[in-house]
Amino acid sequence: MSLESPESSEERFAHKVEFELNGSPERHCVPTSATVLDLLRNSCGKQGVRASCERSVCGACTVLVDDLPVAACSTFAFDVDGTRVETVEGLAAQDGTLSAQQQAFRECGGFQCGFCTSGMLMLTTALLRQNPQPERDQIREWISSNTCRCTGYEMILESVERAAELASAKQQDQVSE
Amino acid sequence: MRGQKLGAGLIAQSQSALPPFTLHRPTSLGEAVALSRQHPKAVIAAGCSDLVAQFREGLEPEVLISVQRIKELRAIKNDAGVLRIGSMVSHAEASRSHEVLSSVPALAAAWGSIATVRIRYRGTLGGNLLSRRYRYEMPVILSALGGQMLFQGGDVEALPISSLWDRDSLWDRNLGNVGILTAVTVDTASLLWFGYERSMRPVSTVSLAVRKDPVAGLTVSAVCGSEYRQPFLLSHTAEATDITELDPVSVGGVLAVQLPDEAGDYAGSIDYRRHLVGVLCRRLLAEATGNKGKEG
């Protein structure tokens, strides 16, 4: 006599997740306990989402879910079902042209080892969507959500200010065109 | 499925080691209540910021009920002198809510100052309270305001937030099932003033509320929080009719001396902590009474 229930444990502990990732539809079946970090790195191949503290503290895994910054390490994959997810891989244009945020971080030396940079870029993206011209205090408050062990933060703050300038200039160019 | 034996350490080897569970995602409170009755040992999940950390610390539930999709748990109302905040309201939503801003503006300001921007968007009121972590700030903030937690589907209907730390309570002795936390209520009708001091966090934080006493006088309720010890409730009833009659120095002293010896820890002796809490209470009371010169 089998002790197995009619539903196998694989089925019982699996969940279907459908969402939009960097503008493209995704559909996966993942364990119920899979995090967004598992989903993006292992099932979607987005290695720009970094695993570090796994406690929602360091922000290296920051991605955007419906425009808001989220720690992928501390969010279950089932919670992004039906949402719009963005990772650092979706920032640059199809032809490789860097986004304003990426260009600013490069210009201002906003990274050294680069491990935290994808999270910093996503946090910057979310901030500039909410406030295209943030004051330094607000930038400081946002950036303090994430940890950088190399730069000392000053150049990251400058990078975010520069990103706001570049994004504004880009928008004005588009309007004048 | 777990890659590391339970109890072998606080941190799992990797994110892949989280144990799987049977998942339920109800879309109505009625459905969630029925599920919680059917699975009394189920874990109720909200924003999950803390819950995932609990998994990494060894939590292995068989059933998880996610209340993310229940819209009625996201409501904020302010009716007849009672502010009611749904348990699924995020910290960011609460700190910007018109109802909170218009009824207790200092509560909105305090709420918007906790954690980080990223956590404020994801973390919820219910998760912050029921994770029962000493270092979390909403129990400290809302206990001083006399906040009440409302439940459905369990053995209790309401509990004061301060009961989260009661000894011999159902929390520590598994005396019952609380069911689903639906909302927190705060009586705003008798509230005269509220403020929160977190400049000395993590050593000490203080939230302080002044209310009209139902019988006579004014009641000052302060809650002292810290990183390493449970929050402690301090209280004083003064024979005053107006908030400006309160003396920040004497009331601050009366409150600080109530801090029990167990509030002392490796970050500060009890003498230091009483001194610090006295200073923070005086600072808040000076602001409450409009007499900055009486901070002491």
C-alpha cells in the first residue's frame, strides 16, 4: 500500500508564477519556498541580482517589483505572480547604450568591486521615478538602504545626483526632438 | 530539503535550503479565517521580510497562508475617534496615509522613520508586530498609544500590543491560536500628544503619549525600546488639567525610575539606561508642553 497522497509532494510544494521581467513575459513552476532571488538567478538567468546577506539588509539583491525596490532574497517567488519585475539587465537599451543611471555611476566612479552596484542602480532607478530631482538628504536616505563595502558612499551620492541630471537632459532632448 | 541540520547554526547554507511548504493564497478574510481554523499551526505570511529571516533561523512550517491578496486588510479608517489600520498596510503606506497624518501626524512621522526605504515599502504592520523582535519599532510606537490588535478566527478577538511581551501569555506558552491579525486600533479621542525619540537607537528609544484620564487628570504613557531587551511600559497619572501643567523634569524622572533592572544589558547598565530614558522622556515632554527650557 502506498503512503503517497494522490498529489505528489512535488506538486504539493510547487507553485506556478507568471510575471513580466524586463518587459518580457515569464512563466515558471518553482518550489513554494523559492525566493525571488532563486527565481531570477536560477530560472531566469539574471545573474545581476546578487545574493549576499539573505536577510533584506544589504540590498545587493534589490530589484523593482511594480516600480518599488524589493529585496529579492527576502521575498517569496509566489508574491511576484502577476507583477512587473525589473533587474539591472533591463536598464541598458537593446543596442547596449547605458541608461542615465549606469552612465552616471561610470562617470562618477560610483563603484569599485561592483558587487553592490546592481542593487544601487535599481534603488537609484526607483528613486528617480518617484522624484526626478531628489535633494541630497533624500538620496542619502534611499542609498542608506543598501550597503557598499568599498566606496565610502560619497561617490555613490554623486552618481545619483549625476544620474538625475543626465535623465533630465535626456528627457529635454526627447521633448525638443 | 534543508541543507543544514536545524539548530546547527543561525544561517542556512544558501537560499536554496529553505524548506518547502503547502501554500494557500486566500483572496478574502473569510477564506483566510477558514484556512487558519483548518490549519491551526499554519504560519500567516504578510510582506515576508522578516518571515524569510525566520525560515533561515529554522522555521519549518508545513502550511503557509499568505494574506497578501486580501484587500480588506489594507484599509485605514479614522471613525469616531478611533484610528483603525489594517494589518497588511505597509510602513510606507501608513506613513503617507491621509487618515494617519490627519489624526496623529507624529505617528505618521515616526512610522516613516523606521527601517530603510526598501523595507518600508515591503514590511507590513502585522509582520512588524507579530514577528515579536525586540528591536522592531512599531510595538514600541503603538504600545505607548495604547494600540489594540484585532484578530479573527482564533481564540481571542483583541489583545493590547503591549501583551506581545507579557510573560505567561499565549505567545510564549502556546495557550491558544490567535488566528488572523486583521487590524490595529488606536483611540485618538482622548489623545492630547504623541512623540517618538529614536536618536539614541539602538541603545534606547522612547515613545510617549499624553492622554486625558477617563476619571481625572492626565496619563503619560511611555514605552522604552532597545535592540537587546523587550520594550517596557512606563506610566504616570498627573493631577493636571492641561498638558502645559506637566513638569518635564519631574514626570521624566518618575517614568525613568520605573524601568526594571532587567532593562540593563551589555550595551548599557540599568543606571545608564534609566538616565538615558529620563533624558529622552524630558525631551519629549518639553516638546509636548511647549516648554523647551524645561528639558533639564
